[in-house]
Amino acid sequence: MKNNAGPAKAFADHNHQHCCGEVLDHAQKLATGAGLRLTPVRRRTLEILLEEHRALGAYEVLERLAEDGFGKQPPVAYRALEFLVENGLAHRIRRLNAFAACMTPGKPHAPAFFICEVCNGVAEVQDASVRQAVDAAAAAIGFGVSRANVEVVGTCPVCREGRDQ
């Protein structure tokens, strides 16, 4: 099960407006279908996360929300981010203490995040073999996996190309 956004798309030129629009539309449908309210601040928070394929810290999100008139108090951003994470519309990237929009909301998955240590770009990759490897390792020690989130740190193709020149 590969993610359509794939790492190549996240780290390469593509119609970003199109990919973000699709994810935002899908998120709105999911929220409506689940009886959840994608309030203006929650929707704007998701839009902010979708604007770039990189993880953003809560204070970066808060600054952007404040620019849009949503208030300057940290709970504004934290509540919106918490809602998005709890409902599968965003992920917390622990390595960066930051958040990234989920590129496949509503689909059960165990994402692997490829994080560029140069530009902080983040690609969410869906590959069943990653989850199978985690499950196999867990089974070998008798561990039951409830949820998994793999974070891989390295250098994206764009930054690697820049270093090679």
C-alpha cells in the first residue's frame, strides 16, 4: 500500500496546491462523516500544515494562526493540533517536536516519516513492508503492537544534490 504523495512527491516539484486541496477536501468529508466539527481554527491549522511538506512546531502554527486573527494564546494552536492528531488528520513528529499533516487521512496505516536533517522536509511513506517488519520484530519478543510510527532521519534528494555540487 503505497502513499500517492510518496517521498518523491514530497521532496520534488509537483502540483502542491492540488495535493493539498485533495487532502483538505478528504479531511472535511471525514470530519463531517464522523460527526466532528472542523472549526475555522482547526481547518486553518490543517491548511497551515498542508502548505509545505515539512513539520511545523506548535509555536510556528500559533504565529500563523495569530496572523490570521485566531488569537495568540498557545492553547489555540495546541487544541487544534491535538484535535487533528486524535482524529488522524495530522501526525506528531516526535524527533522534531513538530506536526505534519497526514497525507492519507482516513486510511489505516503505520506511517514511516523520512525527515531531512538539512531542510526539515518530511515525507510520509506508506509501505506495508515497514509495518510487517515492525510486527515481525515485535512478535519475535512477544510484544503486541498497538500503533507504530517510524521516523527516519537523513538527507532528502534536493539537499543531497546541493551538497554534491
